[in-house]
Amino acid sequence: MHRNYWPTAEWRDADPVDLGMDGDKLSKLDPIIKSEYNNINGILVVRNGYVAYEKYFNGYGPNDTHHVASVTKSILSALIGIAINAGFIQGVDQKVLEFFPEYIPDTADRQKREITIRHLLTMTAPYPFEDWHEPLDKMCMQPDWIKYTLDMLEQGGSLGAFKYSTAGAHLLSAILTRSTGKSAREFANEHLFKPIGMKVIPDYEMNAFGFDDLFGKNVRGWVHDPSGISTGGWGLTLTPRDMARFGFLYLNHGKWDNHQIVSETWIEQSTAMNPNRYGYLWWIGEENDIFAYMALGDGGNVICCIPEKDLVVAIASEFMINARDRGDLIKEYIIPAVLEK
């Protein structure tokens, strides 16, 4: 698809009508967000490469960063794809334990030797906990998160069954560092963030590893574990405009201003529909014949890409328990604002 410009330096606005959108319908977002989604701090709707709607709430503005929680996972997925394309990693079927030669599994742990990068990307590695009941706090109390995660793998889980795990995503960050010699933060700055105009993230010292430092009010830049490994499953802070840039990169099949940043094949594999509705650290949805893929983070952080509508929706939110599903907001107010040709 030919683009008139690329939002590397800045996003351009356009009248919703010129973008084939109903401005009246978009204007209804304001009161709805304030009354029903009041933990939303920033939202961008990008159509045909232009900003059709951009609003900030709760005292935030366009340059403020937000902890995007598990949206971090989808960024990490892109980094693994870039590392494979550059030859740092052989491919998704490379065994996880190859990257940790110092780790000697128990002789009985046959399954553990079979776990691949693909299993971690698709959340089909064997974990002992019940689905959606991962004891993440336990990992965060360890001096060595990687050893803890490698020990935990297989203890009662089965290879190939979907089970959402943030520790598994952290293992991918360690694999990236083992294979490239750089933290995910450094690798992202060089190979992803800088080329598409996202803010480069400086190295912030972690003063402690308590709740506020890892998840709460002290989160800055990109959190890392006690060994300096960037957190793979959360801990990244982004502006809504940069969230939209990342979604726009995917919408353009990994190409940005004539540069292939992420391979097109990687994006196709990452976002292909499957029975688990989960690709390579991306959620995949289809409703009323509209296909979408989404980076989703706790509390209502979202990057939603809808290819057939040339639409990206980026939403940054303050963390809260049981935040209202942003999918409803997108389905009920944003998609209906796209005028059919």
C-alpha cells in the first residue's frame, strides 16, 4: 500500500470525513470514556495513516509515557522476529535449553528438553499452575528469575496446551540477550524504536524489586530483573503515539518508509488465526467478518490493528483491577465510525 508520508517524526491529523470516518460518531467517544472507561489516559485512532481522533484524560498529554503491561509481550515478539531475521537466533524451532548451557535439567525432565522458542511465543510450554493463575510474585522474589522459570517448566504441565505465562515471555527476553549480547531494551532501541521514530528508552537504574518498582508507580523506561534482563512480559513504558507507531508498522507488513523492519513472513505467522486465537504473543480476533490482532495489557492497554479497515487503535490506561474490556469500546464506537465505501 502506498503511503503519502510516514509518522517517523510526527503524526499528521486529518478531518475524519477525509479519512472515511464519521466525526459525529467519534465525538461520542469523549463522554463514554469519561463515564465508563475513566482509567483511559490516552487514545489514538489512526485511519489510512492519519490521526482521526486523539484525546488525553486524567491530566495526561501526548508526551507522557504509560506502563503498558503485557503489550510488552508483542514488542518482544517483534524483537525475536528481528533477531531471527538477522541470524542471531536460528528459528522458532530452536530448543530453549540451547541458550542456557549452564542449566542441567533432571534426567526425568524429558519434556523440558523439547521446549522450543515457538512454545514460548504461542504460550504452549508446560507450566505447573492453573491457566490464568500464574504465581508471578513468586518469580519476582527470586534472585535468579531465569533459573526459577526453567525449574518451573514441566512440573506437571503438558507441552502443546495453551497456558498464558508471563514468565515464559521473560525467558524469551533472556534468549534475546543470550543470542545478541544486548538487553531487549538496547536491541529494541537500535532495531525497532529508533527506525520508526519511537522514543529511545534510556537505562534506568532499578532501586529495588518491590511491587511499585516492578509494576506500580516507580516503573520507568523498561524494567529489568536482578540480572539486568529486560522484563519480557511487562514493564515497558510507551506513549500512545508510539503504541500507534508500532501497530502501524505491523499494519504495513513490517515495512516503514521503504525499510523492512520486521519481516513480512514473521508478521503473517505472528497474527495468523488459530484455534487458541493467540499467535506469537499477539491476541487474534474475528467478529462479524472483521479480523483484528491485538497487543493487550492489564488494566486496558491496547494496540488493536484492523487491516481491512486500515485502522490502528492505541489506548493507554491507568492500571486497575477488572478494567472494562476495551474491545467493547472499539466494536461499539470506533469500527461503526468507519464509513463503508
